[in-house]
Amino acid sequence: MLVFAVAAAKDFDLKVGNSTCVKLSLEGQAELTASESGKPVGDKITVDFNKFELVENQTECNVIKLIYGGVVQVWFQSDGKKPQAVTPIAAFAPDALFPNATTENNTVVFTAKSFGSFSGNQSFVCKSQLEHDFTTETKTELTFDLKAFTEKLQIEFGSYLEKFSDDVEECAQDTPSTTPKASTTVGPTTPMPPAESVNASVSNGNITCIRLVGEMSVAINSTHFLNVPSSAVASGNCSLNATTQVLELTFEKDWMLRFTFVKNTDSDVAITQIDLTYDTSVLDSAVEATETVSVKGQSLLKSSADGYYMCNANTTLLGVNKVTLTASNLKYRAFNDDKEAKLSGGTVTECPADEETSSVVPIAVGAALAGLVVIVLIAYLIGRRRSRATGYESV
Ligand SMILES: *[C@@H]1O[C@H](CO)[C@@H](O)[C@H](O)[C@H]1NC(C)=O
Ligand SMILES: *[C@@H]1O[C@H](CO)[C@@H](O)[C@H](O)[C@H]1NC(C)=O
Ligand SMILES: *[C@@H]1O[C@H](CO)[C@@H](O)[C@H](O)[C@H]1NC(C)=O
Ligand SMILES: *[C@@H]1O[C@H](CO)[C@@H](O)[C@H](O)[C@H]1NC(C)=O
Ligand SMILES: *[C@@H]1O[C@H](CO)[C@@H](O)[C@H](O)[C@H]1NC(C)=O
Ligand SMILES: *[C@@H]1O[C@H](CO)[C@@H](O)[C@H](O)[C@H]1NC(C)=O
């Protein structure tokens, strides 16, 4: 029999009064071995964190205390500094765990090295495994080796913590070390910073007629790159005429990206023109020129007027004279007639590229089934041939 062990992170929400003021989520385990004069005493004790419970009636919001079996406690305590760090603390009475080997019934407190450096309104995340080695100053009859291993750890201290803050400080272990690659490109290149998400809208009074979100980047000559920054300023016109709306994004020095949206007679909405005005002095001070490239007259990214358009795949919106504008996680809604201009729920028109990726799984399943049919068929034919052969012999 197959047994799948699904390790799930366990969540602990510490409530003081009516408000959750510490949130903790983690998986992993604590391990304890005891020894006397170098000889192990009893077996190693391993306890999974999902077997721990919150200690009841806690009144402080700078520490979250967990307990296992009413005996072993593990705490995560903020040092209250700015930025703060978290100290793991463990506490147990030796004779509760090793009654035959010790006479000590006083609780011994162990501490491990602090971790993290994050501000009051951040949550700290460490998906990687962290090893916490606990030590104590207290002299004990037995010598203890106490360790905790945590994974998928997330912790936040605050007040009214409905959920973890989106503002996350991640541990260094989670960021893979970047090995610099040898450049094979000839000529000057600007390295590509991580894509930024643009969230732009155009409003007229109470009505947000256009909303567009996505990550967009411009490449020139395949050597110079610029992301449309999230700080790009949006402006536009909700009624250039009865069937035309415009969104303009301005950024950097003299850069402008202009989308023209048209509502067709059949009530479809499409982008009929994209203009990009760029000044290359931003990318390379040696080349100074303001130019505009455009694609027009096409029904690009067609959507239904009562819904929104979505394309998660990285697609090329514009490609003229070695200037390309690419977008991913793009969504837009135009000719909207309420305040929100929601990009979720309702009618959505998704680009074909997304459907290709989402149909990969069904295709794989289909291919596997087809393979199975072929194998069964071959087995059947071989079987038939054999039985026929024996049939001839017996005649
Ligand atoms: C919390 O975040 C805000 C902005 O996001 C910042 O101005 C403020 O300084 C932060 N507070 C703390 C305690 O870090
Ligand atoms: C905006 O909304 C308010 C309250 O909902 C309403 O009184 C006002 O007429 C609206 N203005 C426009 C231009 O629709
Ligand atoms: C791109 O290449 C063209 C000609 O090949 C050149 O004139 C232009 O300056 C280049 N642009 C940049 C930004 O390097
Ligand atoms: C939108 O365009 C129309 C027609 O050109 C113009 O009359 C109107 O003032 C423009 N609105 C805004 C907000 O620029
Ligand atoms: C609306 O304005 C656009 C851009 O100026 C123009 O191309 C289009 O012909 C106009 N449509 C109508 C119906 O006036
Ligand atoms: C989209 O693909 C182009 C070309 O491969 C790349 O330069 C660009 O960074 C990609 N954009 C995003 C947002 O991933």
C-alpha cells in the first residue's frame, strides 16, 4: 500500500482580547536527545510542529507560545527592536521527560539564535529549512541536545492581524545566489530589472471607463530594455468620441504609451492602435532621439464590452523597427460604466496563448490514454497470434 505523507504547514493565531496580534505558520519538527557522561539516555524525541498547540490564556503580543503534550514549550519571541528579530525559546522540566534519569522538576529554559530582521508592519517568511540549535545556561544532570527545524515559516507581530501582511521580508536562504553569467551580447546592454506591475485607469467623474493592469517591457534592438514602471502616470479620455476611448501612460523622460480602444457596432471592444513614443537617451546617452512607433488599424486583444480581457502569457503587443513591446499578466476593461472597473468575475475573454498552456495537461492525459490503447491492442494481437499458432499445431 502506498502512503502519502502530506506535510502541511500549521497555522497558529494568537488572540489577546478580540484581536489576533501574533500570526505564525510553520512546518518542521523539534528533536531532543539526552545524554549522561556521553552516553545517550532514552530515545531521541522527535515532535512535529503540527502536534503543538497554542498555550492558553496568553496575554502578551510580543511572543507566541506553543506547547506539546502539556510538557514541552516552544516560543517565538520578538525582541521589540526596529527592525525586530525573533528568538526561539524552548522550555521543559527534565523529569517530566526523563523521570527515571533525573530528579530535576524545575523548568529549564533554552534559547536559540535570533533570526529575521523585519519591521512592525511586515511579516517574515522563510520557506527554506532553518536549523535552530538551543542551548541553556542552566546546569542540568543530563546534557540535552535540542534542535528545531522549521520550514515554510511565516510570522508577524501586530494587532488586528486578519491575515499576513503582503509586505513580506524574506530570509536570505530563500533567495538563490546569483551567479553572474558571461555576456555574449556585443555592444552596450542595459540589464533587465524585474518587471513591474502597472495598474492604470482613466476616470470621468464617478465612472472609471478604462482599467489596464500588467507587466510591460520595451526592447530596442534586442540590446536595450526598459520596463514600463509602476510609477507611470495614467491619463486619457473616456469619450474621445462616442466609440473611442484612450489611455496614455507617461514615464521616464518623454516616454509615452498610448492605447486606443474602440467599441464596434457588434458591441465588441478592441485595441485599434498602440503608439509608443520613446527617447533613447534614457537607455544610452550616446543615442539621443525621440521617435514614435505605432501599430494601428487592427483589432487587437478583442474583448466583449460587458467584460474584461485577460492574457497571462507573455505576448508581443507591438513590434516595429526592432522596437518591441511585450506584456504579461495583462488585463484590461474599457467602456466600463461603473466606479470599479473590476478585472475579476463576469465575462472574461482570454487570449489563445493562455488556453494553449492550460490545455497542456488534457493533451498529456489524452496522449497517455492513446498510448495505453496501443499497448492493449498489441498485447491482444500477440495473444491471438499465439493461440492461433497452438491451434494449428494441435490439428
Ligand atoms: C508601515 O508601512 C508604512 C507604509 O507602507 C510606512 O510608512 C511605515 O513607516 C511602516 N511602519 C513601520 C512601523 O515600519
Ligand atoms: C456621483 O455619485 C453621486 C452619489 O452616488 C451622485 O450623487 C452623483 O450624481 C454622481 N455624479 C455623476 C457625475 O454621475
Ligand atoms: C538601434 O539600431 C539602429 C540601427 O541599427 C541605431 O540607429 C539605433 O541607434 C539603435 N538604438 C539603440 C537604442 O541602440
Ligand atoms: C476628450 O476628447 C473630447 C473630443 O476631443 C474633448 O472634447 C474632451 O474635452 C476630452 N476630454 C478630456 C477629459 O480630455
Ligand atoms: C473617433 O475618433 C477616432 C480618433 O480620432 C477616429 O479615428 C474615428 O474615426 C472617430 N470615430 C467616429 C465615429 O467619429
Ligand atoms: C516577455 O518576453 C520578452 C522576450 O522574450 C522578454 O524580453 C520580456 O522580458 C518578457 N516580459 C515579461 C514581463 O516577462
